[in-house]
Amino acid sequence: MLISGWKKRGRRKAGIFLFVFFLLSASLAEAGLQERVFETTLSNGLKVILLENPKAPLITFHIWYRVGSRNEEWGKTGLSHVLEHMMFKGTKKYGPEDYSRIIQENGGETNAFTSRDYTGYFATLRSDRVQVVMDLEADRMPNLNLRQEDFVTERMVVMEERRQRTEDDPQSFLMEQLEATAFQVQPYHWPIIGWMEDLMRITLEDLKRHYQTYYSPANSFLVAVGDFKKGEMLSRIEKTFGSIPPGTAQKQEKPQDPPQTGERRISLRKEAQLPFLVMGYRVPNLHHPDAYVLEVISAILSGGKSSRLYQKLVLEKELVLEADAENSLLSKDPALFYVYATPLPGKPVGEVEKALEEEIERLQKEPVDKRELEKVKNQLESSFIYSQDSLFFQAMLLARYEIAQSWKVIDQYLPLIQRVTPEDIQRVARQYLIPDNRTAGTLIPLPPKPGQEPPVGSSGRDRITR
Amino acid sequence: MIRLLRFSAVVGFFLLSFGSMGETLLAMPLVQRMTLSNQMVLLTSEERSLPFVTLQLLIDAGSRRDSVGEEGAAYLTAKGLLLGTAKRGEKAINEELDFMGASLNSSPGRDYATLNLRVLKKDLEKGLDLFLEVLTQPTFPQEEVKREVQKTLAAIQAAEDQPEDVAEKAFKENLFLSGPYRHPIEGTKKSLPLITRETLDRLYKKYYHPNHSILAVVGDITREEVKTKLVPRFEKWPKGKTSDAPVQNVFAKGPKTVKIDRMLTQASIILGHAGVSRENPDYYALTVMNYILGGGGFSSRLMEEVRNKRGLAYSVYSFFEPGKLPGSFQVGLQTKNVSAREAISLAREEMKRIQKEPVSEKEIEGARRYLIGSFPMRMDTQGKLVNFLLQVEYYGLGWDYPGKYSRLIQSVTREEVLRVARKYLQPENCILVVVANQKMADIE
């Protein structure tokens, strides 16, 4: 997930920006959201999802477009994300950067993000100021002013973003390579931010076409969570957005990779301090019940300090600095189940990999005991309750489910988790978490050396099977 | 339109609240403050819309307490609380927490350390017992402490791959000639191997006392439960001797340039100098000034000049980090190697410009409106609220702070901004750190 630059204060979490919303995917759902959430569709096709929550005098207002890097094409990757940046460059009515300034002058916070599956914009502000963000969004949905000089400058910003996130971060770099290897047909092959060379190829015409294709009521939806009355909110929304021309709903089906029939391995040699190891197994998403079993597996492996990876690899064997597992439940197309680890200095990568594999094999061989399964279910349930404390997270949850399938299936999450049995876990681990179904990547650290410039935009694209 | 937030007393055994009056009522959480018999300050705020409770204890034992040669001791002491108690080993602690779906973390900072518990209402008593056990009966077992030292060393090594982190450490090392803010919170490669369980035990006995601590409790907990469940448990924690030897930071005088050569595509740059402490009366004027200069996200001058107009950076910002003692002021940015010189000079120009002429009426009004208007967002989750409450108490901001804050910000004038910019910014005397491919960056 690319968060387009709020005042970013150093200290990036090492690793993998795609996973910003991990916590959420492990915590989603509640009985009764169906009753509390109100959904309607305006006559121009704009879907509206509202959740009243008066715990603070605030509203978080989101507008999400059904477009992300999966809706791009070879040679023009990164287009959706560049467009996200350009959305702040003004309309006939507002000048460049007026959007952020106006929201901030109203005491609000705002940002935007692009993923493989969506582009989202939001502002969180005092409830009595919500009309301000609505006016701005209703204006820039149809009226964006895309100018060449803004585009040329903003493309430079995005290239700086890519250098910061990927080029100079060996772990992110490896993740990008891993995904390009695991996915050969489906658009998850390329990174959200795009290949450096593609960023150079994108033109203003490409942006205009992308904007006209996707930025319309038929390809977007609104989510508001916070301190409001839905009747009043809805009439505001109708008044503000109701007259925007509907546009055409775009086909969202994308080609899928055929089943994987053998392990793929890649390595990356780059200046780095410590190795990094990642395995990505091809798995189904929430459209398949096995995805929920994988949620439980992910928690068994890495939910809290009593989890198997932490207990075994960090505490007992003292092999790794950190180890983690992550499922891709809310991915629009089926994606990967990740297991990764950073070895401690001096620990052989092979030994770490063996230890990770032992934990995977254990899931296949031994049924999980009753108490451990109960523990994991408790954790998933409580983290759902905690996540409701934040208006922003509630809105993210509704919107991410809406993109992946429908916000209405949030209510299935906990019941489906509760139903998972030790036998399910063994079966699913045996079916998906096997070497033939994975891509394994290793970062081989080269000693840091001063001096030469690496070739510009060395995104390693030449290594990728087309 | 600016609201008047007025402080008002509430009936009850403790008196404080963030009352609020204005054209419309702005909901501010109600807060009770009391001092226990062992002098621990207890702040509570009830909010029962969700069935869980967040507790955060502030212990006045941040990394500023580290002795010379023992950098990282305060960090490891805080981490060490969770490594085992007189009754339970680390594994049992982890197991019990995860089974409740609770989280218990210690987070060691520069001024103070915190211990944070989030627990479902139904498990509150069990959670409290565990919280008090790790707080009052830690054993700092030798093997586990050794492992924690090794992990910290590895994390320090891994951080070498984060250019911004490398720049930050070099900046601090060069800005502070000596003093408690000079070293990284987690210690250094040199200091950590010398730290043992005895070091932690010593630091613990010296600083982990109720009379050095503040507890904030928010969420689904009633006044009655505070009285019957919390107070008796925490009052058993015996008072200790306070020992607060005053220590000062000694700042280097710039200008000075530090270049670190790496195979990178981007230069990570920090430009800065001495800042202020939290109690400095100019804090509010500085907040407004910095918002306009580089703290105000996309509305700041640095963002406008470096990113929006020229596309030279994805992130560029400035900040003060005021603590109990004066901290630093920093401008930070990342730009491709060959743009480093231009970006540095732009940043310096902006520091000079805000010293030369008053900011515009539009800019100052925008800053005031954001700072005042976004105030409620500082406490809109349990996690944010406990932090906010602890800071108000720890830095002595006063319990009329939410009301006072808007007045203080509102009263900052353009002349004040000019005055503090001239007084505190030193564009010509900066410590400049550049982590980059130096051949490409070509810094003088």
C-alpha cells in the first residue's frame, strides 16, 4: 500500500509496505454489522456506505475508486498511483495543493493510498465540517485539471518515492522480485508503484484516459464513519454527489495464473547488513472457505509472543531477529501466504529456512491442540473488538471488504474462524503450504561499499519472465 | 471560528475534567485525577462504548537515565520487565496474555518508559494481576537478558540498512557533545555487550517507583472499579527514594558537515541544531512557526518549495523534539543523490526566509486553525488518550490544557513567529548530515 506522503518522519518499519493493514485482516468482523451499517446507491450509481459512531465529535469520510495496479498494463505500470498523486493538483475551481490546505485549515487530516486493487482518499475532521471534504471530492471526481507541468514534477516525486521505498530498501526490493516471480500472468506481477522505466513512459494522455475510465460514480463508492445522523448525511451526499454523470462500470475480471507446479527460487545480492528470507505460497482469498483456515494458521504461526515462530525461532533456537506469517484474505485476486524471517547475525540462512519449514510441516503432521486453537480464536476475536476503537480503521475495514467482495461478508469472519477445526488446519497446510506451490526468495547481503552509482532504475526487470 | 474551551470542576472525589463550552458542546473526555498513598498519580477516564480497557503506566526512567558507558540500560530494563517474574517465566507470561487476547508491551523512550496493557473487560482482573506482577516483581533472568542484548545488537545492525536511521544517529552524535539525549535509546554496539542483569536490576531499583510514575486508565471501567480493583492493587507497590540528579545536554556549535558514504540512489539529509525543552514558554509560538516552515504537511513551505514546485523529494519536513530537556531542531528530507546540494540550499533558504520577513496572515491563520481544530484527534482512541493524559501530567501542562491550548495558539502573532524564528533558528550554524553516494552527491 502506498501512502502518498503525509509528513513522513523517518523510521520506516523495516520491510514491507504492502502489509500496512495486516492487523486489520486479522481482525475483521463482527456479528451485527449488517444491522448497523446503512447502504444505498444514488441514482447515478454511486454506492454509499454509512456507519454511525458518535464516540468522538469526528467523521472519517472516504471515497474509494475501483482501480489499482491490477487495472494497469504492461509498460505503463504505476499509472494508478501517479494518478492518485495528480488528484491533488487541482481542478478548474481549486489550485494545486488547495485540497490539503483546505482540509487542514478545517482542522482535518487527509491522505490517499493506492494498492493493487483500489485507490482511496480520505479526510478525518470535525463532524460539523464534513461538507468541506464532500465539496472537494465531488469536484475532483469529474473536474480534475491534468496539466503537463504538474505531471512532470509529480512524476519526479513518485520516482523519489520509489527510491525511498524500494531501491534503497533491500527487503522491499526482494519482495518486489518475489511477487514478479510468483505471478506471471495476473497483474500482481508488477509493483504498485510501477517499474522505474515505466514511470518514465507514462504520459499525460495515459493519465487522462485512466482518469476518465475509472473516476466516476459507477467505479467508486463512499464510506463515512463517525458522529452523524444517516438521514442528514445521506441528503448531503445526494445533494453534493447526485448530479455527477454516472460513467461506465469497468470490467474487473483479470487473467489468473495457472496452478503452480514446482518451487520457484530467487535470490537478490545487494548491499545489506542481514539476510532476509521470504516464502510466498499461492493461496485462495476470501471467496474460498480455506482462506479463513489460513487466517487461523497465520495466527498460530505469528500471533503474539506465544506464537510458534516467535517461541521457536526467536526464543528457543535464537535464530532470528524477527519472523512473521501473513495471509492475503482481502486480496481481490488470489495472492500469497507469506512466511518470512530475518536471521540473526552469523546464523546460517539454511538453518533458518529449515526451522521455518519444520514449523510448516508440523502444521501438516500434528493436529493443533485444543487450547492453542482456542487461544488463537480468542486473539482474533479480541483484536476485532480493539480495532473498532478507531473510526479510520472501521472505514478501512468496510471499504477493503467492499473491494474484495462486499462489506456484508464482514459478519461471516468470526463465525467462519470459530468453525475451523484441527483437521481443517492439517488439510489446508497440506494442500497449499507445500514447496511445489511456493516461491522462495533470499536476500544475500553484500558488504556495504561506498562509491559508484548503481545503474539508474535497476529494478531488476530484465530478470522477469514475461 | 474558535471555540472557547473552559476548564470546569466536576463533583466527585477527584476534581478534574476537560469540560468544554462553546457555541456547541465539544465532547472532551472527563478525567479524574488522584494521588495514591504511595504518591503514584492515577488518571482515569471512563468510556464504555467498547468492552475493553487500556492502561498505561509512565515510569520516569527513559534513556536519559542511562549512565555513561551503560547506554541502553533503561531500554533493556523496560524490555526486561516482560522476561520473567518471581512467579512466572517469560513463556508463561506470553501464553497467558495471548490466551486472553490481551497485549502487554513496554516501550522505552527518551524521557520516560511506558508499560501498556490492553485487555478485554472480562479479563480485567487477570490482566491487572499480570501487569502488577511484571511491574513489581521482575527478575531479569540472566539467559533471557543476554538474548535480549543480542537481539538489540542485531536490530542496531539491521537499522544500518535504513538510511534515515543512520542519518538520525549521526546527527544526534554530532549535535550533542554530551548529555542524556546524545545516545540512541536502545544503546550502542559498544555499550550493550557490557550490560548485565545486575545493571538492569540497579536501574530498576533506582527508578521504578510509584512516586516516579503516573498511571492512565481509560475505557470500560467505572469509578467504583477504579476504587475497588485498581487502587488497592497499586497502593501495595512500595514507595521508593527519589533521586533526580540534574544533567544537561551540551550542544555542539555548527556549522559542521558529516558525510556518510553508501551505495544508495538517494541522499538522506538532516539539517539542524539545538532546540528547546517542553517547558519553554515559546513552545506555542514555535509550534506555529514550525507548522508553517515544515511541520504542516502539504501546507508547509518546505513541502511547497522542495516537493510541490520542484519534485525534489517525496518527504520533507521539520520538527522540534522538546523533552524534559532541550532537544534538537531538524529539517529532514530524502532526494536523489545529484539533487542533494540543491535541496539542502532550498531548506536553508526557507529557514532564512522565515527569519527575514513575517509570515502572511493567511499562513498564520491556516496554522492556527489546523492546530486548534485537530486537537480532538489527539485523543480519539484509547491508545491516543492514555498518551495524551500522561503527557499533560508529566510535562505539567495543567488540567486546563485543552482549553488553554486554543488560547495559547490563537494568541501567537506574526510578530511572535518572526521573533522565535530569529531567536531559535540558526540556518548558518547547522549540523548537516548527508547519508548518500558521496561521489554523486558532491557536497562541499
